[in-house]
Amino acid sequence: MPQCQLLTSAKEPQRHFWRMEERSEQECVQENGRSDGTAGEPRSSSRCSLRMFVVALSFAYFAKALSGSYMKSTITQLERRFDIPSYLIGVIDGSFEIGNLLVIAFVSYFGAKLHRPKIIAVGCVLMSIGTFIIALPHFIIGRYEFETSVRWMANSTQNPSPCTVGSPADPSQDGKLPQVPAAGCEGESNLSMWIYVLLGNVLRGIGETPVQPLGISYIDDYAAEENAALYVGCVQTISVVGPVFGYLLGSLCAKIYVDIGFVKMETISITPADARWVGAWWLGYLIAGVITLLSAIPFWFLPRSIPRSGPQVPEKCTPEQTSFIKGSPLLKHKYPADEHTGFIEMAKDFIPTLRSLLAHPVYLIYLCVTIIQLNSLIGMVTYKPKYIEQHFRQSASKANFLMGVINIPAVALGMFSGGLLMKRLKLNIMGAARFAFGTSLIGYILSLFFFAMSCENAKVAGVSLSYDSLDSISYDKHSVFNGCNSGCFCSANDWDPVCGENGVTYVSPCLAGCTASAGSGKNTVFSNCSCVGVAGNFTASTGQCPDKDDCDRMFPYFLALSVITSFIISLGGTPGYMLLIRCIKPQLKSLALGFHALATRTLAGIPAPIYFGAIIDTTCLKWGQKRCGGIGACRFYNTTAYRIAYLGLTLSLRTISFIICIPGFVLLSRQLKKEERSAIHGALTNGGTELEVLRKEEFVISNSDQLQHTSDNSTDRQTRL
């Protein structure tokens, strides 16, 4: 009974507060001369503005996700077009994170104090300009020229001989023929064109910075509490659709020749499956740039702030009334404080707060684990289309199509299912940690089977196979010369493959010893190839030999396992993120999330594509040659070494992360036990305090009863007297 009395007495001030608040609000409305009907108009207008903002932000998320995934889909196209190795592509890919880091601190701090929709609009415009700059080199450097000995001649039955009579290149000259530089090299700029791609990607990163933090904070500030999560969920869902369309756009553009509309396709002697093929990479960037530019338009017309739904502060209330309503504990999270802490005070408090955050052992281990796992994930995703191309000998168009239609939806479904399971199972912190670890471990074990899904190296004479086809060789630039082509004056640096009747690919018609050719373009046939057959009357056709029967059988299994592992690993994404939020004190949550984003971008987003690309470059067997001299893009990889390097690096990083997880579980368990003991101790302390209060109250009541009884007795005596 005393406890009920206390609870009832505690509720009385709250009821009194609500009555006062409602009365003050009604008085303010009456002072403004508004009726209930007129008060509803701004609320409906605010809901409309907020929904328009959510739609605009969803479109902006879609645009940035589309252009980001399209960048990853054009990796091999950019390598071939600009004749650069994979590690430079990694630098270009990581430059987006560099641009993001340059301004993220300023945007996050100052952007919230300015007109957020217009800041987001400026960011979208910058993203679109950066995307257009990426496509700019296509219109500067002229037509794409690839190495070929095939010429297109109308109505021609006999072409010049590929084998020029003479002697092979002198080994002392590093396999190079004494030739003059290609025409036009003197007028070319010394500045490599890929620099424009890098600068455009940096600008994209700068423009993308305000979209997420300012957009989500705008929704959180002005949406009703019950609607905020729904709006954010809608935005995140739309952002998952962006990569699907990005990879599909990459697949479409990879089918189209780079100089479409400016050259006759009959003259092109290569197909999309050729290592020299470059698709219309620039076309996708123009489309993505236009979409991003359109996403900026709605933000220019949205208001700086929106009247908040729920209890409103009327416009003409007195300062006392306004401060009273602002002081409501129920509205406290919706109204920013009037008193702003000074910059010097915040700076002084930042270092101790950061120190206490980094001194948190569970957070520190979580940070290390996620950085290592994101290194593995980013490196793997960046070069996965390239791995499908090189290892399973698929075209870039097909690799991008499969990424967009199969892999990305599996990841999205896994993340959604992970959040749903966490809600259904009602997982606590330790449960979320175990769930995330378990799904990652299962995905890791399944990923080991990728090592068994192998394709043999393509048979290329003098590169992966000796001319007599007896054994494999380690490529050397002089190994392409043999007695069968000793009468030809050939270059070891060209990559102009032909497929002999014997099923072996030769680096060029000249190195195949072919002395005659007929037809034109893709239909050219080389004859009298001395290296193809002993008699010397064998033929060869343009392009690399298909020779991928074993790959075609293995490829469906690879795709199925890839979808399953992607789904299982992504199941732990949401629980893992919730672990980050829950293992930290509430007052450190914002700093923990910000520092986590900063650390993962700096230590994973930037370096991972670079060193993954550098390791992939070590598996190259035959490098292309730039038109004006120098090593270009890789034309042929050692498939076995590529598989071991790519998968080995990915799984090695994840192995390290699992080892670090072990002390993390121990420390997390200790932290939870400590918090549980503190909670029990606090409950006991509070219970003792409440008991003491109750005893004192009973003592006061008994004393008052005694005093009342004494007073009554004295009154009776006085009455009798």
C-alpha cells in the first residue's frame, strides 16, 4: 500500500504538468486566433515537405549507389583503355574515400547549422560534375587503337603476309624490334589521362559526403518518432537497388565498343571476350552523371526546417510560455538546446572523450575486427568481376550482369533477414556477437571450396605452354621464339592472339609462323603456319582459343556457392552493427560511430583496392605494350596463381579477424557480467533507499497520528473544562 501511494503521488505532478502544458498551448492558440482547422494546415504541409524530402533523399541515395557500383564494373575497361596495371586502378577506386575524408569533418559539423537540403543539393551537383570529369578523357585522347596485324580491306582475297622475312628480335634488345615511335606520340601530353578519372572520383567523394549524415539527421529531427525508422528504412532500401542498376548499366556498356558511332564495326577484329576489348565505359558515366544531377533539383526547393509534428510551439507565445513548453521532458529530444557549448570547451573535451573511447577494450577489438574484415570484403568485391573474367574466361558484360542480378540481391536479402532474425530471436549483445561470428565463420568455411573450383591455364604457346606442348613454362619474353618462327621478323611485345588448328593459342600470327592470310576483320584466316603443324600447311583464326569446357562446367557451381556465401555472411551485418551501438555508453555513441566510419574508410576503403591490385599484378604472364612505349595493361594471367593470390589474401585476412575475436568474446563476457553485478547492486541500493524512505514515511505518519491523538485529547479536556 505505501508503494502504491508513492506511485500515485509521483504521478500527480506529471498529470498536473500535462494539464498546465495543454492549458498553455490552448491559450497560445487562442491568442493567435487560430481554430483547430487552421492549425491542421501547417501540419499537413510539414508532412508533405518531409515526404518530399524522403523521396528526394532516396533518389540521391540511388544515384550515388549507381555511380559507385558502375565505377567498380568498369575496372577492366579502364585498365585496357588507359594501359595501366591493377594497382593504379586500386588507387583510382580508393580516391573516392580520400575525397570523402577531406571534408567529412567540416560537413558533419557545419552542415547541420546551415541549410541542409541545399548543402545536399550542392553535394549532388559536385558528384555529377565529378562523374562527367571521369568520362572527359574519352573526348580528349582520340580513338582507341589496339595491337593487331589484321587489316580490314573490302573485296580483298589476299592480305600481306604476317611473317616478314628476316630474323627474330635480338635478345640483347629485350625482345623489342628496332622501330620508330608510333605516329602522334610526339604531340601527346605527358600527363596520363587516368589522372582525370582519379580527380573526378575524388570530386565524387567530396560531393557524396553530405548526403548521408545531413539527410538522415534531417529526417530524425523533423519526423515523428514512430515514422523516423520507417523513413530511414525506405531510404536504405532504395540505396540497395542502386548497385543492381549500376552493374546492369556496366554490363550494357561493356557490350558496346568504346568508339561506337565513330568507327565501322566491320573493321573491328576483336570481340567482347578478347583481352583487348574496351566497352563504352564513358557512356555509363554520362548517364550516371545526368541521373545524379537530376537528384539535386528537388533539394533546392525544400525548406531549411519543417514544423515538427506532434505538440507544437505556437508562433506568438511569450518567452516564458515557449521556454515552459521547450522544457517538457517529452519534447526534449526534438528541440535543440539554446545554450551552445563553445568551440574551445568542445576541443578540450574531445581528446579525453576519445581517449576513454579507445580505452574501451571491447570497442577497440571490434574496431580491429571490422577493419580487417572490411579489407577482405572491399578487396574481394572490387576485383570479383575481374576474377570472373580472367579465371572463368567470361566477358566483362556477363560478369557485371551476374554481379548485379545475383550477388547484390543476395547481400541485400541477407542484411534484411539478419535484422528480422535479430528481432524475432530477441538477441542481446552477446547473442548478436555470437550470431555475427557464427554466420561469418560458416561463410568462411564455405569459401574454402572456391579453391577447388579451378580452371586450367589457357594454352598459349611460349607463355603458359612450350611450343612442343610437353610441359608448362614460366613466361619469359624470349620463350615465344622458336625454331618454327625463326624465319620471321617478329616482336615479343605485341598481343595479337590467334587460335591454331591444334587448339593452342599463339601470341601473334607472326609468332605462329603464318606466312599468308585471307579475309578481313574477324573473319581473317592465317595459313601456312609453321608452328601449328610440322608440315607447315596448317591454319589459324583470329582471337584466343575458347578452350573453356572445364570452366563452363565449373562456373554454375561457383555462382551458386557465391550466392550462398554472400547471403550467409551478410546475415551477420545488422547484428554486428547493433553490437557496435550497444557495447558503448550512450554518451559515447555518436563519437564511436563517427570514429568507426573514419577508421574503416582510412584503413580499409583506401588501401584494400591498392594492395589487392598489386598482388594480382604479380600473377600476370603477358603485359601489353603502350603505343608510345612502356608496359600497359595485363593481357594474360596465370590462372592458378591468380586464384591462390585472390582467394588466399581474402581468406587470410578473415582468419586474422577470427583470431582477434577470441579475446573480444572474453572481454565482452566480462563487461556484461560487470554491468549485471552493477545493476543488481544498484537495484539493491535503490531498494534499500526506498525501504528507508517508506520507514521514515511510516514513522512520520505514526508521529502525526500520535500528535493528532494528543491534540484530540487536549481538546476534549478543554471542552470538559
